Amino acid sequence: MDDLIAERRSYVAGTWVDGDAPLAVENPADESHVADVSVTPLAEIERAVVEARRCFDAGTWADTPPVERARVLHAFVDHIVAQRGAFVATMVAEAGQPVSFAERAQFGAGVALARGTIDLYLSMQHEDHNPLPLDDLVRAGATLSIRRHEPVGVVSAITPYNGAIIMAFQKLIPALMAGNSVILRPSPLTPISSLLFGSAAEAAGLPAGALSVVVEAGAAGAELLTGHPLVDMVSFTGSTVVGRRILAQAAPTVKRVALELGGKSAQIYLPDALGRVAAGAAMVVGATAGQACVAATRMLVPQDRKDEVVEAVSRAYAAITVGPPSDPAARMGPLINAAARERCERFVATAEEHGGKVAFGGGRPAGLERGYYFEPTVLDLRDNTNPAAREEIFGPVISIIGYRDIDDAVSIANDSDYGLSGQVFGADVATATAIARRLRTGAVNVNVGGMFSAYAPSGGYKQSGLGRERGPDGIRSFQEVKHLAISDLR
């Protein structure tokens, strides 16, 4: 494993610290041992929080001019770019994702997101202005009114295993550009690659306490990061179940909480767009094996043509080669662990118990004795009440549901506890866009598979989360708003 990132320790307030217990990281593609990582002792997590508070209150980073913060963070990204080979190899080993996905969708997109966010932040610096008209100023007895955007303070950033690097960039760069102090906590399933952010902070000259990277694998450490009175904000990406728990832990100190949680997104196909169903279905499983909160796992198609869609999607899934990243022919890798695979198996069985049919897949692929693989699976469901259509499976399982007309399609799409993403496909762009506007979800892609940009916000309605990441709204989520009303006493 010489090609992996060498550092196995936590980075706390400018120093590398040894842990008091090893955390074994497993390769889900073959169940081999990747490496042991030192778990951050509770005392060191406490120190990370205290030093982050000290750094922020002293203004060491928060009072640094934005242009200088941008220079340091570009150097931060430069260090990561220089470690590209080890970075990608580590991501592949930890998550079992194909090399092309790690290079393009995590590393490449992450670097572009970071650079774009820095530029976007600088372009927003002129937005603080006099928000009151002259008449209001006169009535208030003020001569000047200023709106300021200031950093929130100490931020706990908690990232998931399926997008450990892209999500870290998505949280760290806007939070740091805004002047916050940040403690990064990656998933214990994929912690190694995130440790490179610590060495990047050291190389770029971030002041001690501005960024710490900790590895925690227990409830006590997690609750320190989400409930500590010195933490001002928790930014979390992960399951809705854990998101609810974080809300409860943050409530006693009324922290700001930003949550990107689960999804059960729908892709709606109008009758003139059914030629796109195979490509749309392939995107669901793709390189992440369906382990993406934005995955459009409910495919809604005209009821009278549902059978032909089920057949087309089944053919498309049969053509997908499942295998390890070392297999250049593999288009889909493993799930993250045995529990994730068992969840898929359980939902497929439950779907059948409730009247659904397995049109393709539904089990473990032949010839892959080691690794946590599950077949790309097509479920033919009678309606949206099936548990497979209601709950997030987080695996390579797509449900196909028929609709009577457009109103019925919109009703089915919105009949969900979630609202993170969605897609509409139709030859008439105006009609497809009108449908997209009716969907109760944080993002809708019309005739495209997805949009990822530093300038485009993402986030959920309903139980898919709170707040937004990326774009101007994502930057503002890491800032407080202050109004100054000023009068001359002379």
C-alpha cells in the first residue's frame, strides 16, 4: 500500500497526534485490510474544539483579509493537487469506487469546486451595503445603515463515506473563506483520504486551530462535535436518521445546523422521452452503486408503456459489468460494507412481499465471492405505496412506477418524505420545465442527469435536510448577518 496517503494520525490545532486505539479500514471491493488509522482520543477532540474557539475569538483567521484567506486556500488546494496519485488511490481503496469516478467526480470536481468557491466568495464581498432607504434612516435618527456578513464561529463538518472528498471540499472551503474555524470529521469507513486536508492546512500555513481533522468512531466523540457548547454550527451530510439525532444534540445550545440528508428522488419521463430511460437508469447505479443521496431511484413512466420501459431498463442493467476497481471493464463497484448489502437484500424481499416484482437482479452477482457486491436491480412496482418506493435503500436498486397523466406523475413524485433532487425528461422543454417547477424538491434537472457547480446551490425540502450548500446560499449558511445603524452624535 505504498501508493496510499502515508499519514495515519489526526491533525489537531496545528499538530499531529497519535491515537489511543487503532481503527481498521477495509477495502469493500475485496474485504482486504487497507490500513489502521489512529482514533482521535476524546481529550484531543476536546482540544480541537477549544483551540478552534481560541483561534476564532482571537481573530487569527477570521480577521485575515478575504484576499489573503483566498491566497492561503489556493495554496491549500495546490498541496492537495500535488498529491493527486496518492489521493485517488486512497479513495479507491477505502470506498471501492472505480478509478475514473474517484479522479473525475471526487478529485477533479472537488478541486474545481474549491477554486470556484474561493472566486465566488471574493465576488460577493461588495454585497454588504446600505439596506435602508433615506426616509427610514431619517425616521430612525440614523445617518448610516450597514449590513454585514460575519463568520458563524466554530464549525463541525461531518462528511459521508460515499463522497468523502467532494463533501469535504464543499464544506471546508466556504466555511474557511468566511473566516470560521473548522473541525473536519470524516466517516470512520473512509477516513484516510481526509487526513490529507490536515497536511494541506500545515503546508499552506493555516493558523493553528483554523482547521483540525479528527477520526472518531464512537458516540462520545460524535456528541462532542455536535453538542459541545463552544461549537456554533454543525454541517452534516448523511442519513436522515442521524440528522435527526444531530438536531437533538444541537438543540440545548441552539446551534446552527445545516443538513443534507436522505433522498428518494423521482425521474419523470414524458411519452416522447422514453428513449432516454436506459441512460437514466444507468446513472442511478453508476460508479457509486446507487450510494448517492441524490440518486433518482424512482422512475415514473406512462402506465400504458410501463412494460416496455421495464424491459429496456432490465436490458441496460444486464449490460453493466460489476466488479472491483482493478477490472477496467467494471462499470459498477461494491457497496461500502456487508450491512449495506444486507439492506438491499432486505428491501428487495420486502418489495416482493408487498406485491412488487424483481424484473432483473435482486441478489449477489456470480463470480464475486469476496467484496460487498449487489446486482443492479430493477423493481416493477404497482404503485408508490411499496416500501421500496418510500424508503431510501442506498444501493443499486431502481423502482419503476406507472402514472396515468402528468398530474398523477407530479403527485407520485411529491408523495415522499424526502425532497432532495429530481429529473424531468421531455422533448418539449417548456412543458418539462413547468413540471419541474411543481416538484417539491431542492433541485430538478430538466433533460440532464445532474448539475454540480460551485455556483449552483443544493439542498433538500422536507426530511432531506435544512439549508443549502454550494453557491451564494451555501456561503451564506456559514455566515451571520449583522445590521449596523450609525448616527453622528455631533
